[in-house]
Amino acid sequence: MQHSPNQDQLPKIAIIGAGPGGCILARLLHVHGIGCTIFEGEQSIDYRSQGGTLDLRTNTGLAAVKKAGLWKGFQKYARFDGESLLVTDKSLTTWLRRSPGKPDQKNKLGEAPEIDRSDLRKLLLESVPKESIRWGMKLSRVQSTDEGHDLHFSDGSVEGGFDLIVGCDGAFSKTRSLLTTEKVIYTGISGWTMQIPNAKETAPEVYSRVNRGSLFAYSDLKSIVTQQLSSGNLWVSTYGPYKEDYTSTCGFDANDLASVKTQLRESLQDWRPELFEAIEKAEGDVVWRALYMLPVGFTWPHRKGVTLLGDAAHLMTPFSGIGVNTAFQDAMILAEQIAAFVKSPNESSLDEHIVAYEEEMYVHAHKAQRHTEGSMNDMMLTPEAPRVSIESWVLRHLNEDKPLWARPILTAIVYAGYWVYKLFI
């Protein structure tokens, strides 16, 4: 239900970036009757590939969708039968298998349905007023003035007088540079993403193994991940240890699929053909992705009128799959703090509410950073993974929302189970 606050009391808010975090924040503010302007550097919603699939969790991503009044629309895109998961190694040894959910599980709170990133972004963008989104506005810098903060864009235009600027502008956030000199860290891991079109027909065996969900294969500090998309395509990514400047020194065109396949045939030559088939069957564009992160526990000196959300605030690698969920949790907290100020502007300042947001956000964001770094270490930075680290990886995910008293019991069960399993493989 939309509220109608006094328009004279509304702060002038700019959101930098129309990714999932920025869009859900705009929608949550809209539900509270609070307007904002989203400035996005891309030219349109489909300017580039939005990535693969993700799952939204009960207490974070799904909670935000419901607060935003988008639950009904979300269910049109969500795949509750997409929760199938197979974790294996290069020899196709099964280390974890999770059965898919069923379409009739849509209203069960414990579910974590899959949704394509592109579908989620479309849902969010369509839920806010069209006039609130300014495309093709690439931010160059932010300047503080007596009237607020001015935004300077690459086309030479300036938008001014904002009471609050929320940087949702991702890994290399221009907004973050206004608050800190901290730089993102290269993880040492990079790789390619690609797609198999119409996989059920063009790669039926790969399609069957993925089982409308995800297949994660890890070995030798490398990975091949294959995931179902709502279009019928399969999203394929492969990561490994590469130097940061690899694409400029490798001697081939890292954006040419045929050349990439040739390189990967050599570097993954001892992987089972059934796994490598996902790469062989890929068609079309291939995208190089270098993975960066912010230091675990990163904070910034508070500055009046500016804050951060999502990757700009706590950039993580994708190895726990909780980046968007964490951004959505940020947005819920920030929207509530802004709404509280608008409701009672004489009791406290907007800045006090932003400080409260940052303090609360740091707690859950740092927990998510630790979780993600642990998952990355378990599977991508541990020699002989997953054999020697599967227990750690499984428990990291199992214990996420479990009470403290249950964790020792789960630990004993998991280690005992894998000890027996390893005797036979």
C-alpha cells in the first residue's frame, strides 16, 4: 500500500545505477510515496548481457520482493523447479546433489527459487515510474556544494541539489571514490561466460545433466558452471587462476569464442568430456570476466548526503550466490530509514538515519563477505577441492540460518557422512 507523505518534506534523492540494488531501492521508496531519480550509464535495459541466474532467499531477497509489492509478478518469472544442484569434480564424481523443487511450492517460505538476472531487472524497472529513470547518464564525479551534492556526467551535463546520493554503481563505483580511497582487490580468478542456445535441442545431454537447475564442477583451482535460463538457453561460466592482464598478454582474442574454446581445450584437457561439452556446445558471444572484491569488513568514513549500497558497498565474488540478496537487504534497511525520516522529520535529521542504515548494513554485509570469501577459498583456492573441502563448503551453506545449538550436530553428521562416502570413491 502506497503512503502519501507531505511533498514538502521529501528529500531529493539520486540513485546511481539501475542494477538490481538500485532498482529495488527505488521501488521500495515508491511504495512509501517517496520519489527518486535513477541515473544509469547504460543506454537501455538490454544494452548488455545481465548475467546468468540467481536465487532469492527467504529473509533477504524474497522479503524485499514482498515488501516491494512484487510477489505476484515475481512468480511469473521464478523457477521453483530450478533448485536442482549437482556439485562435482573434473572426474564427474558427485559431491552433492539437491533435488529440484516443484512448481506448487511457490508459497513455501523455505524455498530459494531461481530467476534470471535479466528477468529480475525487467520486473524491477517496470515497477517504478518511467520518468524516474535517466538512461545514458554516465557519472564522472560528485561535487559537494552549499545546496547539496551535484552530479557531473560524462556528456558534460550537471544535475544538482540532491539531499542524498546513493551509490549503487557497482564494483568500480564513482560514488565510493567520494568517500574513500579504498580500491577493489583482484582475486586472482578470471574466466569466461557464454551460452548454449535452445539447449534441450542443441545439447540434450548437457541439458539433462543440469536438470533445469545448476551444475557446479570444481577441480585444480578451476571451475565449469552450467545453469538453466528461462529462455531455454544454458548459461556457462568457467573460471581459473589468471593474471589480471591476461587478455592483453595471452596472444589471442579473448572475445572470440573459437579462440577461447581452443585455449580451454588445452587448460581443461583432463576434465571429463561430459563436463567440457557445455563449453563445446556454446555459441554466440563470449565475455571475459575478472573477479574483484572489496576487503572483508570494509567500511567508509561517513559523509553527509552520500552512502553506498550493494556491490559499491561490499563487492563480493559470485561463489556464495548471495550478492543480490545482500543488496536487497541493504535496500530494505535504507528505505525504512528514509521513510522514518519523512514520517517524522522534526525528530531527527536525514543524516542520522543514514548513519543508522550504514551501521546496520555493515553487520549483515560483513557476514555475507565472510561467507563468500570462505566459499571461494573452499572451492577455487584450495588444491584438491572439492574432496578436501566439501565438508567446509556444505556446512558454510547449511549453517547460514541455523541456531548455534544445531551447528555442532550438523558438523558431526556432515563430516561422518563424507568420511564414509570417501571410503567408496
